[in-house]
Amino acid sequence: MRILLLEDHPLNVELFRAILEREGHEVAHEASGLLGRARALAEPFDLILSDIDLPGLDGHSVCRDVRAGGVTCPIVAITAFAGPDEVERGKASGFDLYLTKPIGPQALRRAIDLFKSTADAGR
């Protein structure tokens, strides 16, 4: 899968990239909401993983903007803020799934597997 990772914390980027690339996924990365939005709108991805607390533009705004721009691939929120109200807000923004940090390798793999068959069908 071709995955866009929107995350500003270097240790999280390193962890997610290592897990995803080890599984054979191609990972593109942006560290700000503005750059992430631009990249998501300019390039095709099978999946977007987006932090909520991004510099420049938060993950909710990124998700709403890319959905409005016609992006239909799954978008997964990766966040430390995952109470019931926040999850509902995420659904309203267009996220397909919410993952709560810290996110271990198995949880990340399970989330990817949920959407892998959809990506494979589109090829």
C-alpha cells in the first residue's frame, strides 16, 4: 500500500515508518497539516494516517479538506485524544478509524489490514 503519514513527532515517525516499511508498504511523510493536505490532494494514496495535533492545520481540518477535495481513500486518526466526544468529532470530520497513542506495532498492523483489501481491490 502507498501510505501518507502526517505526524510531527520524530520518534512516532520513526516507529510508524519502520513498522510500515517492514511490512512492505511505501510511506510518504509530511510533518505539518498544510504540507500534508497539499500532498494528499496532489498524489494518490491507498491510506492516510494523520495525527490530530499537527502544526499549521489540525488533523480534523486536513481530513475535512481532503474529503472536500475528492479524496476517498481511508483516513485514520492517530492521536492521544480519543474520548467519546473526540471520536464522534473525528467521524464528522471524515476519519474512518481512530487509533489512540501510544500505538504499538500490532495495533497499527490491524488497522492497516482493515483497509488493505479495499486498496488491493482498487488496483
